[in-house]
Amino acid sequence: MKKGLLIVYSGLSGVGKGTILEKLMPMKELNLAYSVSMTTRQPRPGEKEGVNYFFVSKKRFVEAVKNGELLEHARFVDNDYGTPKEYVERMREEGKNVILEIEIRGAKQIMEKCPDALSIYIVPPSIEELERRLRERSSEDEQTIMKRIAKAKRELKETDMYEHIVCNDDLDKAVEEVRQIILDEMNK
């Protein structure tokens, strides 16, 4: 059995990464497995333990880092995030294409350790549109939104390390573009 791909999938907060991923996951031809990350942040309404994230205490997260249980880890807007190593490797050995939805610092760690990883970065049509989307989802206070916008401006300068940049100006078009990138890599 052919080992599955490792797909590093990133983008600015509020850009629509999750929405694109929701449309990609059921596509059987992509054979995707979502890598559930560990985080110290509180769940948002509707998020489920073990589905969206493994929600853990700061103490448990530090323990996981110390024990080498994470492929990568990073702090983002006052919370910690990391990718459990064992889950990712098991899925890839089963032939699944594992998609890691991670932020840019974690992505750098993965790309250094796994140079064969496929990397895709989702961008908004503009910073103004990104700010509108963040406000529309009404899940964060003004201070957090402003932190995310400031971080977005810095992060956009680092996207050249990704193989593929996809603009989410039209959802269906962005979904199809990411789908085709994955299919092309599977057929190499």
C-alpha cells in the first residue's frame, strides 16, 4: 500500500480554511484524514472534543511537548497548538492523505522535518475582506480581532515557503483549486 500524503494546509484566521476543508473532506477520491490538533484554547460554540481539536490544559500540553508527542507546536493569540505525531503516522501508513490545518510557525516545523509534505496556503482577496469576515463570525472580542489582523499582515509576508497559494475570493473556485492540487500530487 502506498503511504499517504502529508498535506500542510494553512491560512489566515477567518480566511475560510475550515469551510474549504468541510467541502474537501467528503470527496472520496482525495482519501483525506483530518489531523486533529491539540490546543489549550477554549472550544468555540459547536466544536467537539476529538473532532475539531483535543482541548487540553496548559499542563498537559507542556507534558506532550516534553515527551516528544507532537510533530510541531506553536503559540498563537495566547493559546498553544500542536499536532499529535502518532495519529498522523498511523493514518499515513494506512494510505490516508493526512491534512494538517496549522498556522505558519507549525508549518515551518513540519516542512523542515518532512520535506516531501505538500503545502497549501489560503489567502483572502484583501485584508479588508478578512477583517469583515472575522467580524461577521462574531466569535471574538475587538482586541482579539485586531491582534488577528496585525498577525495576518505580518504572516502574509512569509507565504513564499508554501508550494501553492490559493485565493479564497470565490468558495467553489478555491475548493476546486485545492482539490486539483491534491489530486495532482497523488498522481505523481
